Amino acid sequence: MQWTLVVPLKPLARAKSRLSDTAADGLRPGLALAFAQDTVAAALACPSVKDVAVVTDDVLAGRELGALGAHIVPGEPGGGLNAALSHGAAAVRSARTDAPVAALNADLPALRPLELARVLDRAAHFPRAFLPDAAALGTTLLAAAPGHALRPAFGEDSRARHRASGARELDPDGVDSVRQDVDTGDDLRAALALGVGPRTAAAARLLAAELRPWTPRPQPVRPARLRPRTSPPGPVG
């Protein structure tokens, strides 16, 4: 089964706000774009993926991700994440009514194509299926077979909500790269430990250089100035 992945991406200026404790505001848009670029590049290299549709209104992100081979679907303003995913899935199926579609997070910078294939191949056995994130609270992938609506329920506690919606929870071994999304500094460190794509690696080096603590130069040690010895006053008279 050849899947079309729907990848949502909010405007870069507003992306990854929870990284504020790790990255300066000026660096966060670049990190968010690097995450998305490495995610899309790995997804397009996956043997189970036919194509990738990125739902975004960000001009820079659209240009850069389109250059990688993704189709860019303009978002619907004000709808939020789940509305963007439903909109993207509808756009895909307006062209290919029998397309299996899967929503994939845009912040999976350590994504491995063969691990993604393992997840998608497992998802193909169910009408709807999802993969929990590394924290076991959220969701990184939600899949819908042909003839079944995606019905995304991303957001807080999305693992529980997708399970309650009837989607099958997947638990394949050896797919850590598909689970490791990046919302916090700890998430970024975990992704770096797995091994990230080249754009995220470059952005992380820039971040490390920006946050390197300032160390004052050691001052030369000056010898203590010796006071001249004075003789005690003599007897008076």
C-alpha cells in the first residue's frame, strides 16, 4: 500500500513555542523549519510512501518543503491543527479517492524511512490506526485506509482520544525515530541522541554556539606589593 502523508506546519514564527527555554526566539523558526525539512525528506525516501502533502500558509516553509518534492496545500485560517489535517486529507482524496492517508507530525527530525515503513505497513491492516509518541501521551502518526475518514484528534492527551475514537493503537518494535517528536529541550536532546537529519544537525550546532556560556578571561596574577619594613620607634628622652 502506497500512502500519502499529510504533514501540518503552522507559521514558523509561531512554531515550537515550548522550546523558548532552550532556543532564543530568533532561532526557533529555523529549528522548526529544519525539523520539517528532515521529516519530509525522510518520509519521501520511505518505500511505503507515494507522496507528501504539507498543509501550511508559511511562504518560506512552503518554498523549502516544495523544493524537496512535497505538495503544498494552503491551510484554512483559524481552523487549528485537526482542521488543517482534515482539510489536507480532503485535498488528497479529491484527486485520489482511494488514497490511504496518514497524518504525520512535522517535528520528527530523527525519522528513519524504514522505521516509518514498518509503522505504515502495520497500519495497513486496520481501518484507522495510530502510533503514540515517545512520552506515551500524544500521537505522531494517524492512518486511515481507503474508504475511511482520518478523523484526527490531535492535541493534549491525543493518545487517549485516538484510542477512544476507535483507532487501533500500534506498538511495533524498533520505531523510536517515528515516536520522537520535539516539543521541549529534553525532546530535542533525545532526538539528537537518536541521530537527526542534516538540517536539524546544522541548526543544533548553531543553537549550541548561540547558547555557549560566556567565560571571563583569566586575569594575570600580579605579585603582591611588599611594604617597606620600618624600624620600631626608639626610646624617648
